[in-house]
Amino acid sequence: MRSSHSAGRTRARFDDPNLVSHAGLGPLVRLAENIDMAGLADELVRLGGSAGANAGAKITTIVAGMCTGADSIDDLDQLRHGAMHKLFHGIRAPSTIGTFLRWFSIGHVAQVEKLAATALARLAAQTPLLSGAEELAFLDLDSKLTPVFGRTKQGAKFGHKKIRGLDFLAATLSTPDRAPVITHTRLRGGNADTRRKVTSFATHALRVARDCGATATVLVRGDSGFYVGKLIAALVAEGVLFSVTARWSTALARAVTAIDEHAWTAVTYDTPVHDEHTGEAIHTAQIAETSHTAFTNPTNNPGQKTTARLIVRRTRATTVTDQGELFPTWRYQAIFTNSPVDLRTAHDQHYGRAGSIEHVFADLNNSALAHFPSAHFAANAAWLTLAALAHNLTRAAGVLAGGTHTRARTTTLRHQLINIAARISRTARTITWHLPQHWPWQHGWQQLFTATHHPPPATA
């Protein structure tokens, strides 16, 4: 590939008033209108004062900018170029958005969280965003530490990874056929322990999942940071299944040691599993199960004693000298679960889907959460929740586009469906989008456009 003209015969001008660089915002904003996102924001988000006025216009501006990849308040200015003002009304300037976000308090963040939860429920009702959730859904819990570099950022602390940042909890909801959406987020100080207030967080995320149609079997998954007696007891009381990596202890070691040697079953992974201790790729392992009663200390875990399955995976670790292998040893990982499925399925449901929420974190890192944009903690908390809302809106657009876009990463959706250049023309009060000829993903974009420019289906 090479240039078709010499450098001396090439010119560039920023002078076309009918061009836009984000043609995918047309169907995306229409999708937001179909669930009345702006109306919801005006109803639920009430900050008071002049800075808090017109919450609907300001929040939709933030979400639209995030959907195009904006990762700072100044980046929202990319919504004000070319023919964008001919296509959309109410776009707010970055300075206005910055003032709006700084007006937030923690109580106002709760209003935005309710907005995001309601918008997700409406998206799930109007699109096949969570197809199959009425039969089986996975609710994943995890925490993420995002590095920050501004010394004035409220709540920024050095966490367990020796990185100065802000920590947040996230819960994602997915089905066997659908990629994860974010049901709930909570921003915390950078030195926050994963276990702090995780029970209230998980139960809130579960309520949102129920509102999104996860009315039958829900499996809540988490790593060892969520091996908390109060949380496990709350999940049992809610009637859901849990699958949590067990934290190693003396009692757990006794349970694992008691497993009969003939009970171990060999498994082979089609996709190698990463060993967090050695950094090596695991191709084979052995699994077995036993019963285990956890959280038995009545002082530390009052009323939280729980008996469930303990599914153990062991991988070979050898000790080698000049004389060769001296003796075989094993590394163990255990899952505490009440899932009724067979051993291999329970193992695969926990480990096979372990990376799904990490993909969501990677998507957020590549867009709105590349960093937290404000020095104010509440403003960053609101930004986090709106980033989750933008993620869910983009996921719904991918589902409507169909094909490979149904499960594609949001980075791919932005590249193929949203950030496309188009020229706008107007004839007989009708706007026509002129997009690139032979665009490889034309079918998906056209399908998304058609789906969002018809009246939305009626909801109960």
C-alpha cells in the first residue's frame, strides 16, 4: 500500500460542515431515546442549583461521548464538530459537564446508579441483550484497582498491589449466549479491602439482575476476595447458587488431604489456563470433590456456618535436582459451591468463565476508565457508573447489529459500528447518511440502524 499522489500535490482542509466522524451515534442515540434515558435522568438525578439543571442533556452527552471512546471530560468536545449539531440537539460543552460532575455528592451518585439500573432493565426488555437469562445467568463479582497520578484526587491510596489508585467493585451479568453487561459498580478508596461491604453490593447487583430477567437459575461467581461468610449466607437466603474460590486455611487443607487418591479425575484444557502462582500455562490438571463446612467460628461468623461442595483442582509441581525429580508435589485450588451440576460442569462454569469480567475491565480501560478524570471522589464515582451505562448501551447496539457483533468487544464495536465517517445530506426534510462504500461491516450497521429507527416494542 502506498500513496496515490506525491506529497507536493496533497492538501488538507477542515472545512466540510456536512461531515461527522461518529456516524454510529445516530442509531446509538436513537436506542437511548427508545428507553427514554434523558427523561429518566431528568426524573431521577436531581442535584439542585443551576449546575445540576438539565441532567438529561448532560448525562446523555457524557454517555454518547463515552460510547465513542472518550476517556476524559475534554474528550467530550469531539461531539461538537461538522454536522453533529444538525443531527443532535442538547450537546453540552466539556466545561459545562465538568461543572455538573463536580456538583455531585455521594447521595447523588446513588441517583445515577438507579438511573443505570433502570436503563439496563429497559434495554434488556427491548432488545435480546440477555437472551436466555430467564433460564441460566451468571453474576460475576470482582474488584479493580485503577492507577491515578494526580496527587489531589480524593480517595487515592496505595493498595495491596503497591499502586496508588482508586478501587472499585463491579458486577457483570451474562448468559451462555450473551456477553456480559454491568449491573452495578461502586467506587472506593485505593486501599479498600475487597471484602468491605461486599454483601450489600452483591445483593444490590442481584436485584438488578432479577429486574433484567434473570428469574430462574443465577450462579454468583467470585474469587477468594469474596469468600466471606456473610456474603455466602446472604446468597443462600436469596435462593441463588454460588461458586467462590475458597481461601486457603488449615481446615481447608484437612478437607483436601482427606480426599482419596483414587477420587481424582484428569482433565485437559482446550485453552491453557494461566497459573497465577508460576505464570505458566496449565494444559492438564486433576479434579475431585468433597464436602466442606465453612465459617464455623461463631464469634467471627455468627449464623454464617455453611456446608457445601468443595471442588478441588490440583496441578503438578515437580522438585528437580541434578539427580532428576525427587518427588511429585501438587498445587491446589478449591471452589466452594452449592451448584448441583456434575463435577466437570461445576469446574468449567467457575474456571471456564473466569476471564469474562476481566474482558469487561479491559474494555473499560480502553475507553472511559483509562483514568478517573476529576479530583472529586463523587464526580469519579458518577463517571464510573456512567461508564457502565455506556458499556451496556454499546453492548445492546452490538446485539441489534447481530452476527459476530453480538459478542464482540466494545472496542471492536466502536471501530466497526460507531466511529465511522459519514456525510449528511438533507432532501425534502429527510436526512440521508452517506457512509463509506464497501464498508466491511455495512450489514451490521444497517441492521442496527433499521432496528433503532422503528418504534420500540411495548413494555409491560
